[in-house]
Amino acid sequence: MNSHEIRLLIVTPTECYRDALMSADLNLTAEIAHVIESMTLWSFQLQEVGTLGYVSQQPYSQMLGAGFRVIGSGCSHLSDDSATVVRLIADFCPTHLVLQVPDRTVFSWAARNQIPTLALFTESEFAAALQRRDAGRLISALSQPAVSYVGAQGRKFAKALEQAGISPQKIIPWNWPHNLDIGIEPNALRQLDLASRPLQLLYKGPLISAKGVGDLIIAIAQLRARGIQARLTLIGQGELDRFRQQALQLQLEDRIDFCETIAEPELAQLLEQSDILVMPTRHEYPEADLSLVAQGLYAHIPIVASDHSAFVSKLLHGTNALIFPAGNARALAHRIERLVSQPQLYEQLSEPLQTAEIDESATASWFDLIEHWLMLDDSETSWLADHCLMADQPLSSASAAR
């Protein structure tokens, strides 16, 4: 098929690109910026490019100035109304589908209509699907010929998909390109000196409850009750009024700074000046943005993170982070207090030898995987085969599998 005949639709858990572009937000995550740049490029090469958000507050369909269409389903939960999502996909008339939502109904519809499909999952998006009673049917749907490949974020997750029953010939590990070069000058070793200043905590991301922002504010109040003076900087957009009111009720209005957007040089400066980077995401949020984790590790800033699956597969408790149960503000406060009261542990978590690679040697970026799959010819087939999980296996094992 000629590239100008391709109609590419990417189905994502949520559609966030319309708001990001319409608000001229300077605080785009590396992942959102990467997707927007990729779809803008494809809009010049393909007949039409669109993204459909499975979950959105209201239904809409709009062509953005960047050249691609954004569609919101109006569904309130994942798998809430598969029929609506299928209808919206059919209305777009795609020739190629990229599905980032593990909905068996959508995959089965694509197979019946013989639409070439690429599955792209993060571990957090897929984990809940494996707990459902129809998990076996989902694996069967992913094994159908219509699903060309199954992309798994990170090599560890890719191997978990193989254990779940998907052929390693179809699995390709991928990851977001992590931009570490934002002007950070990493310190070889950090030391905590709170004799003349409060503890500096940093959070960056959407300001919503599912990201654990409310839990973090409560933890600040609990730290104060324990005699630890902390100052929190919240960077992001969302429910600002709600969290400002929460801070006011807890008498923390002079201890919490809200910043809706920030440029990369200022972010680098904040990372260098902050004592602890906090990532309190709750389990229900489909966490996929790990660029800040990479930047935090690079800057050697100790990290306190929830036990969200996206974090625990990349961070090791007591080695390069402290992990706490998601949604538990008391446990979060305890982890922070532990870092304050144990200088040796704080220094240990800032040592460069303790930082870990978080991409698990994934060999394909989000853009590269879709690009090579779209422009499928003999050379692209070779590239995809070279990057699949089967290529990691010894020759004898691969031969036995075939």
C-alpha cells in the first residue's frame, strides 16, 4: 500500500494531545512531545492520522493545527463501552490500527475486518487486563494474524508477555526516548543539611487525585506534626483550586508552591536544588511517563515512589529509591522521614553507582516501532525481526521454538 493511502488511527487510554496543544502548554512531558512530533510528521506522509482516547470527559472529534485528528470517546472508564469505541474506530475508516488499550473486543473487531494492527502496551495498562476472567481470550486475540506485533514497554515486561502465552516472534520491546540532556549537572554525592532551611520536595506531573497529589499534601502535614519542616513544589496542570483549598485547610499554604508550567532549564535547576523527588501515583492511573525518573536518577536526587507497577519494575527499594504503598499518605511521610533521619541512606540513594538503567535495554523507540511497521517491506520486515524478543534467544532455543 502506498503511504499516501494509509489512514493511521492510534487508540490510547486517554486523549491528552488536544488540551496540550490548545493550551500552548510549555510543560509537556517527553512522551507527549514525542507523540505529537511523530503524528505531525506522519500527517505529511499519510492520508490521515488520528488518535482516539478511550477515556475522555466528553465526546469530540477535531482536526488540530498540527495536522492530525483527535477524538474523544466520552467513555468514563476503560472497557466501559467497547461498542462506542468500535463505532468511532469504524467511522475513521483506518487502514492501520495502533492499539494501546488491551480491550479484547476491539482487537477481535480489527481481526474480523482484516485491519493490520500493532499492539503497544505499558505494563501498568496490561496488568489489570491479565487479572480479568477473560484474560485468556485477550491473549488469543493478540495471537491472531491480524495483530502484526505486540510492543511491550521494557524487556522485563516483554518477557512477561511471552510467559503469558504470546509468541516471542511477535513481541518487540520498546520504550520512550528519555531526554536526560536538560542541563543537569549531576552531583556525585548529595548530602542533606537542614540546619537552616526546610526539606525541599519536588513533584512534576498532572495535578489530579489519581497521581497521588492529595496524598502528598497530607504527607507534608504529617511531616510537620513530626517536627520536620518541608517545602513542596508542585509542577503541573489540573485540579489546582482543589489542592490549593486542601493546602489551606491543612494550613500549608505557605509551604506549597504551585507552578503550572516550567521550561527545561528551570526544571534542571529545580532538580539540582531539591532534596527528594516524589512520585506518589496511585494504581488506577495508567502511568507511562518515566522520563522524570530517568532525569532524577541522572541528577542523583533520591526518589520516593509508590509501588505502582510502572515504578517497581524500574526502581529497587533501598537501592535507588524508597517505595511506599500507593495511596498511603502515612507510609509516604514515613519514607521521607526515614531519608531525613538516616543521612547514610540519603547519601547511598544519591550515589551514581546506585542509579539504574530504566529502559531495560529496550531497542526500539515508540516512533521507530510504528514507523517500521507502517512502511512494511523486505527491509522493514528484517528490522522488525531483528528487534523482536526471539532475536534475544540463543539459536538453539529459537530453532526449538520454531
